[in-house]
Amino acid sequence: MWQIFHKLGSPKWFYGIASRLMPWLLWVGVALFIAGVIWGLAFAPPERLQGNSYRIIYIHVPAAFLAQSVYVMMAVAAVVTLVWRMKLADVFVKSVAPIGALLTFLALFTGAVWGKPTWGTWWVWDARLTSMLILMLLYAGAIALGRAIQDEKSSARAVAVLVLVGVVNIPIIQYSVEWWNTLHQPSTFKLTEKPKMASEMWVPLLMAILGLYMLFGWLACLRMQTEVLVREGRTRWVKELIQQGGTR
């Protein structure tokens, strides 16, 4: 296990393993996500109280799940950056932060679309919505801080500290509907509990979630490969890769 951990710190090893994984992540992810979304939007039965308006969950829930998961992954990578000084951990943080910001925006936007027919308003300063907005600001802060500091090592440490400070917001998002009286309904789907929804509803939702996670893996690998090539541009293995036409 420790051998694999140390290998992950090698940009060359990562580039090679990512190249082999990416086609599987892309095509399986696309198939699962599209199948889940089409099944949910077109074939799942309407919800007893909300009718067809609930169908936005097939976009909203996967985006919200992944937006939080990406930040937790960044926090783990931030610890690796500060403790073991692995450059690839910093590459991961800076590569996926824009993806996390986009997913958080998508979760907020689809939540607003869902909230209009459900609550009668696009936005309220609800605990869940506000904490998700803070999450998007944390992503934006990590992106801005990483670009503002030119020195690579100083930038990596500063972003890592910011990410670790902000990770306290994740449990607030998760438990906001239990700690405070909010308009936002409790989670209708949890991976750790038996779904409260009919199987015709939660199976396509699970497919959409898994598909989006795999698509995230593909995009994260792609962005990390690009960042690795920029940082390692003067090394022999990158020059050989360029000569062989192996860059994307």
C-alpha cells in the first residue's frame, strides 16, 4: 500500500496510469449518466406530492453529492501537500477546484429551479442553500489564491491551508437540515441507508450519481495530466513523450 502511495507521487507514473484509466472512466461514465438521466426524466413515475417537478433531482442530487465530495478529496490532498510535500497532491487540488466550483453552481441553480414550484421562490437564505453558497465561495477562493501566488511551494501551502479551514463547512451542509429549521427537505437519498424512494426512482438516480463521479474522474485526470506536462515540461520523460506524440 505504501509503495502505491509513493508511486502516486510520481508525475510520470500517474500520467501513465491515468492514460489507461481515462477511456474507461469516460465511456462508462457517459453511459451511466445519460441512461440514469433519461430514465429519471422520461420513464420514472411522478412523485406523489411534487408531481413531475421532482425530476430535477436527477441533475441536482448528483451535482450536490459530487460538489461536496470533491472538496473532501481536496482536503485529503491538502493534508498530503502539507505533511508529505507531494507535488501531485497540489496538482490535484488546483486541477479539480474549478470542477468543484462548477458543480456547486449547478447544484445551486438546479436547486433554485426546483425551489420555485416547491417553495414559491427561487432563493431563500436557508441553512442548506447558504452553506452551499459558502462552498462555492471557498472553491473560488482556492482558485484565486492559487493564481495570485507565483511561487509554487508557497502557493501550494496557502491553498492547502485554506482548503483545510473550509472543510468544516461540509458537515454543516450535511446536517444543516437537522440542526436548523429549514425549508430544504431532508435528504431523500443516502448511500448509507435504504432509499425511501421507489426503486423505479432511486435506481436511475444512483446510475446518474455513479456516472457523474466517473466523468469527474476522467476530467480530473485530464486536467491533472495537462498541469503535470506544464510543470514537468523540462524533464526527459516529458520531452520523450512529446517526441512520441503522446500528449493530448
